[in-house]
Amino acid sequence: MTAMPSYRRIAVLDIGKTNAKVVMLDAQSGAEIATVRTTNTVLKTSPYPHYDIERLWDFVLEALKGFAETPGFDAISITAHGASAVLLAADGGLALPVLDYEHAYPDAVQETYERLRPPFSETFSPRLSGGLNVGAQIHYQKSQFPDDFASVRAILTYPQYWAFRLTGVAANEATSLGCHTDLWNPTTGTYSSLVDTLGIRPLMAPIRSAFDALGPVLPRIAAEVGVDSSVPVYCGIHDSNASLLPHLVENEAPFAVVSTGTWVICFAVGGDLEHLDPKRDALANVDAYGRAVPSSRFMGGREFEILAGEIGQVLPDAIEEALEIVSDKGIMLLPNVVEGSGPFPGKAMRWIGDASASPAERLAAASLYLALMTEACLGLIGAKGAIFVEGPFALNRAYLSALSALTGSDVIALPGSTGTSQGAALLTGIRPAAATASQPIRAELRGLQDYRQAWHAALASG
């Protein structure tokens, strides 16, 4: 990618599962200038739990309006969470609400879909719970709401829906299609057989590169926001792949990236797809250049949020200091805090030896749990080389130290906000932000290997 000096500042729409934000970045340095954020609300109303799209749209317009006044921007890029597709009617509105992927379908619907979906060897997409497979969502919507589905005129991947709202140009894109949807064949770079099985090929919007400028902002939106109508809007990218993109630009394989947010997504750059186990949430993602990347994940951010809410606030230094105490005492947390995904399916959360543990010890045990889960995910995808950790977990020193000690690898923390916004900004042709990584962590923790062995033994016996 080459620098584009005509761009001074980039506005990025960053729609996460838990929170949404609009970020302003400096095109020369890649640094964040300003951020506004809001919660991503799920409406528990008919016909099924769905995102409050219009509230998000109002938030986006207000944020862009504020950024247009000071300091101004001259390009827009987009990133959004995966496992979502948007069904458009002929007038460009929603034919059906945008379904929350955590919604669980009736057993009969799930059983029918199981018979329809292609094998893992075709899609490298494991069967996941709820609507985490977008193909399952579309099957559910088509089979349970046939009259509404009959009005669908286009199906868009989620980042590209927001580009459509801004430009009027409908598109799909490979990183969102390749994100465990069942709709994509990553080895051929084409739709999977499921698209024809579901009878939706004519509805799928054209596939565009994440790096494409789809068009300028619609004149009416430009007038409302207060920007020039020539401001380009880039196609957009799946959020985990946005996080991965700066690493692909800056580093040589092999290496691993651990992208943390609601989900902890592990990427083995330079790995192969030969040994992925779909029963343990290992899969292939597709990067911004259309290449398959071995990946694995668990819902670690959501899990830590739940645990921290139950345990309470503790100073980070106290948690790190408690790591070896927890290891000595054998205080353990076993998976899964959030069921339905991850490397140890079918297991239910269980504490061991925590009866008299202090809050610091419990959060240290939780950090060890997250590190052990991450190590398992990295092992499943054959990760090699340095491990880059970004997002909220990059600030958790206990987690970082434990991960380094468990893997014997350099762990490089990338503090600050998640890399999704910076990665999406790279689609416009700017260079990555100057490295802000901390010094590599290479830690050893007394008794950790024995603790690890006991943790796995307890997991096997449960």
C-alpha cells in the first residue's frame, strides 16, 4: 500500500458487538485523534432479538457531524463484528431486523440446518451456537419468516451494510464472508455450495475488495453531516481481520496475533489448514488479501467481564502479585464461563480451591484461566513465533506474564484501544501507526507448569 497524502484525517465506523464507536485518525501518523462511543443495544422485541440499527445510524451521523466541524475528515472506512448479515428490501430498508447472533433457534430449525450445511473440509467453518454461522441465520429467517423473506432483494455482510447506508452501493466482502459463515470456501475464494442450497445466490450483493472505495457519501448525507460530497467511503472489513491487517503489513510470518474484545481471536499467520479441529472452535478466517488464516477463539472478553463484575475491582499490581500464590494454592477456574464456543466445548464453569481466596487471588486465577485458554487456542492452530496481544487484555499484566510463561514465547502487548480502527483506516492506503508496542515479555512463573498439568487433569476428569 502506498501513502495517500491527499488524505489528512480518516473517520472510521467501528461497530463492535458490545460497543460502537466512531474514531478520527491522522492519516500521516495513523494515530487516533478523537473517539466517540455508545453501547450496541439488542432489542428483545418481535420478531426476534435484533440490533437497534436506527439508533446506531443516528449515533454515526451525529459523530460524523461533530468530526466534520472540528477538525474535519476526508475519507471514511468501516469495520464491524462478524456473524451478521443484513437483508435489504427493494427500497433499501430492512426486509427483516438484523438478527442478534446469540439468539438460539428452535431445535427443529437447527436440526434441519445441520443437514443443509456443507462439510468443514469445504468451508473450514465449524458448527457454532445460535447464529454464529450466518448461514444458520439466513436459514432461520427464510424458513420461519417466509413472507418477509420473500421481500429480500439483497443480502449484505455487516460492515458493507454501513457502507451502503453512506453510499447507496451494495457490496459483500471476503473477510466477513470468510468469518465462519458457512457461505464461503476459503481455498477457492468463492461462495460455498450452501449459497445455492439456500437459493440465495441471486440475492448476494457483488463481492468487492475491502480496499475498494465504493463511492462518495450520498449528497443528502454529505449535506446533513456537513462534508464535501466527494468524501470517499471504503468497503470495510470484519473487525478481527482489521486488527490483523497492520501486523500483515509490518511483520514477517510466522507469528501469532491475539485480538481481544468480546471475543479472544487467535490467528496463526504463516500456518496451514491441515490440522484444524472444528469441534474445538478452530477454523479458517480470511484476511484482507483473501488468504485463509488458521484461527481459533473463545469468548474471553465477555467471560472476564462477567468474572470481574462478580469479584469486584482490584488493583492490577495486586492481581499480578497474586499469580504465584494462586499457583501454589492450586486455585483454579475451569471452562467455560460462557458456554457454546471455545477449545473445550461442553464443559461448565467450575472453581477449585477458591473457598477462602481473596478477590485479588480470584482475579489472578481468572487471568491464569484466560492465559490457559489462549494457549490452548494457539496450540490448536499450530501458532509459531512471537505473540502480539492487542485490545483490553494487552493491559492485563497478569495475563501477559502467564501467557508468556505457558508458551515460552515473546509476548508483545499493544496497549491502547483495539487495533480494529487503525486496521480499517489502512484500507484507505495510509501507513500503519508508529509502533507503540511495549518491550517483549518473556516471563517465568514458579510452579506454573505443574499448575498447568493439574488444570488440564481437572478438566479431563470433569
